[in-house]
Amino acid sequence: MSAEARPRPGEERRATARLWAIASVLLAGALVSAAIGRYPGPFLTPPAALFHDELARNLILNLRVPRIIAALLLGATLGGAGAVLQMVFRNPLVDSGFLGVSPGAAFGASLAIVFLGGAPATVQGSAAAFALLGMAASYLIAQRIRFGDWVLRLVLAGIIVSATLSSATGAVKYLADPLRQLPDITFWMLGGLWAITWRDVLHMLPVVLPCLVVLYLMRWRLNVLSLRDETAFSLGVAPGRERLVIVIAAVAATAAVVSKAGQVGWVGLIVPHIARRLVGSDARRALPASMLLGTLFVLACDDVARTLLNGEIPLGLLTSFVGALFFLGLVLRRQAVGRS
Amino acid sequence: MSAPALAFRGVSFAYAPGGPDVLSDVSLEVATGSITAVLGANGSGKTTLLRLLLGLLAPTSGTVEVEGRPQHGYSRRDLSQRVGLVPQSEPVAFELSVLEFALLGRAPHLGLLALPGAADHALALEALERVGLTALKHRAVPTLSGGEAQLATIARALVQQSAILLSDEPTSHLDPANTRRVLEVLRRLGREGRTVVFTTHDPNLAAAIADQVVLLRDGCVLAAARTAEVLTTERLSATYGMEVEVVQLRGRPLVVPHS
């Protein structure tokens, strides 16, 4: 039998080839992104400018490169977290906005803008802290619900916490100075990477990298955790404990990137769907594909956000718009397949 | 004499502390390499008994033994290498292929961060061959028919390589042809020396393949003995609260309800 098993099935080989193709496109995309912008002229900075134009060199090394790295971290985190949360919650319509994470970050950011002086470090710290608190509150409430399985309890708790935090954010906005603070809150919520520096990248890396590595290493286990609790248990898995480790890693990475980038919606929802279409549902390939495609998607949107117009287009606005269109396409296509 | 594969020693279980017993003072033994049917009406405690055997629930009192040792003495991973489960139905939220699905049976043998290798793939392919699903190995599990999906679940349990196989109502939602396919596979596993315990509310299913029948009513064991001794007109009429007649057909008991 082992001789039969050695040649990998054609479909699996094709999926792996697609994964490498996505990675190559991403690498090329990252390099091209460094060359596009609105200096010295719109859209393209000639590579030669690196040698004779000091402003161009500074711009690329100190603004574009950290911004590109931040986009890579943001996309990999949102795409990867979306994929793993969908699997552990056995629900393809889940993303990291779920479980009170994004509403928590939004509340934390607006609270810091209105009551804590609004310094960038305070806003980011408060956003990350409340993102984690949102998740912790969802978890604690889920533990106290006495009916349904673990997934249903967390979903219900997430809805309750999200609604509560959203109304609290509304209250903070109501109290905000409409000329000074309200625009800041609004811009934070629209999401964007315009203010990213090397320092921000160095703040994100120590949280994001270990979390993504944990998720990546546990990718085959995710397949087992996408089964019902009873079955996962019979396969020697501790479903509750292992899911918790995965959720904490996904949420901590999300809190770290969202605290810097604001609300960048729809990436975690749409990207895993596209990834599964391209490489299949086995998380051994679907998770890395989600991370890579998330990165590609955010990078492309950010390139458009900073080059299309004279002014910056908020990144969250673009990802939500493009993501919703993609989702519409997927839903309509699925219906057509179902009918035929 | 070797220890039984599974044993209940005075096991009682209640879902809430101080609540009513779902199983009370159950004692029974399952011999290694036998096929045992746990038979009873809905709500008689069959599924609870299976969950206790699996280790998913812990008895309120008494002991569950696996291969002669108390079940609580095994780690979860050790236990899952010995006892596998074929659930009643297995909703799969994502479109894993049949091969990828069967491969999940290797989880008890692989570490937390490990990936299955070539030897694991070989076991999965062999299991698919044994249940007759080789041709469908690249099909997505959610697109399978009920019978094929149940066979894929059995293949996963085979890949798990556990000597004991528990199955909850393995054919309850299948048509007669698929029921027969699944029963044939279970019967073959029994002949090959695997211990199979399955629950059912259908006495004819028990009659078809079981060596031993455990008859449950309201959480108590009414009888636990060889199939022909348990499946009698008097016992079954008492269990189901209606008159039934047991006739012999080709050497096997056949249960016919009185109209």
C-alpha cells in the first residue's frame, strides 16, 4: 500500500502548485508596491531614484517599506484568523469581528481618543486591551450559558458582547468633541495604514509572528477541531482546550494589528472562502493560502488606497467594498451551481 | 482467561448531581472480538451508555473498564488509540475530501503539531479500500450519500486502528441497501477480531449481526446474553411495551410486531 500512497494525488499536487503561485505573486506584488506611489510623479517611482533622489530613498525605506510590511502582517493575520475561527466554530460565516474583538477595539480606541488624551500609543494600547477584553467577556459569558454546545454558546455570547460594546462606542461618540475628537474616531474606524512607521512594525511583530506560527503549526489539527466535539474527543483531542489556544492566538494577533490599522473589515470573512476554492478545504493548505491571499488582498487594496487619488482612501472602506462585491459573486455563483 | 474488552461494574449515571439516574447499577461485560448490540426504546439510556464507554462522560458511581483496566487510568490519547467511534451522522462543515476525512483517524497517533506522513496516507487508502470507497477518495464528504458518508466514518475509525469500535445507531437514517452495506462491513470487522458495540432501537438489526445483545429499559439492564437468548417474544414485548412475536428465519430470530 505504501507504494500506492507515495505519489501524491494529482489534485493535491495542483493545490500545492497554486499555493506556490500565490506566494510568488505576493513576493512580486510586495516588490512592485515599493515602487508605486505618488512621488516623484503619480503611480511609479523609477528604481534609479533610489540612488540619486534622497527624498525618494527616504520615502521608500521609511514610509513605503514599513507600510508594506504592516500590510503583510495585517493581511496574513486577518486572513489566517478568519480561516481558523471559521474552522473551530464550524461556521464559514465567522471572522475576527466576531467574539467582540473588533467592537472591543473600536470602543477602546474611541475611549482613548475622548478621555485619555488621544496620543497614538494610548489609542493603540487601549484598542488592543479592549479587543482582548471583548473576547474574554464573550468567553466568560459563554461559560455561564447553560444550554447548547460550546460553539453556539460562544456565538451567542459574542453577539451580546458586540452589541453592548457597539452601544458603548455610540455613547462615547455622543460625548466626543464634534470638531476635534469625533473625526479622529471616525478615521480610526475607517481603518488605514497611513501613519505606520518602523516603530509600529516592531510593536506588532513580537505578538503577530508567534501567534501566526502557532496557528500554522496546528493547521492539520484544525481539521480535527472542525468536527463535532464528541468525534474530536474520540480522536484523542481536548476540543475545548485546543480550541481556546487557537482562538487566543488568533485574537491576540488580530488585536495587535487592528490596534495599529483600525477597522479593516471583510478580509477575514472573504479570503478563507477564496482560499478554499483554490486549494481545497484541508487546513494544511487552506490556512497558508488564507494567510497569503489575505496579505495579497490587503497589499493590493493599500496600494490603491495610497496611489489612486491625491488624498488617501481609507483602507477599511476599500476592503469592505471589494470584499462585499467578492462575496456577492461567490454567493450568486454558488446558487447557479446548486441549480444546475 | 483474558480480560473482557469492555466492562461496566455497577455503573450509575445522572446528568445533574442529585438528578434522576439515566443508568442505574449497570453491570455487563463485552468479550474481545464480539459484536454487541445495545438494544432499547428511545430514552432507555443507550447513547448515555455509549458515551460512558467512550469516556466522554464519567460514571456517578461504579467503574468502566477498558481491556481490564479502569478507564480513568488511561490518558485521553491512550484511550482513543483503543476505543474508536462511528457516530450516528457526521455533519462536516467544510468540504474535506473522503481521503482527508479518513486521515483524521490518525489524530490519536500524531502529536499536537505533527502532520500525517506517507505511512498515514497508506493506512487511509487501505481503509477506504476495505469499505469500498477508493473510487470516491477525492469526493467532498458533504456531497456523499448517507450510506457512503457512514462508510467514510467507518474508514476513519479503521484508520484510528482501535481494537474497540463504538457505533451509535449506525444505520438509523439509511435505506435498506445502504444499511446492508454498513452491516456487512461491521460484521466483517467482528470476524477479523475487532470488538464492535453498537446501539439500536431495531431488534432485527441486532438479530442480523450481533453475537450478544444488551437489553436496556429505563436505564436498567433487562438482559445481557447471547442474541438468541435475549430476543424472545416475552422479553421484547416487555421492553417495548407492545406485543411482538419472534420467529426464526434462516437460523436467525426475526421480530414481527403484532398488528
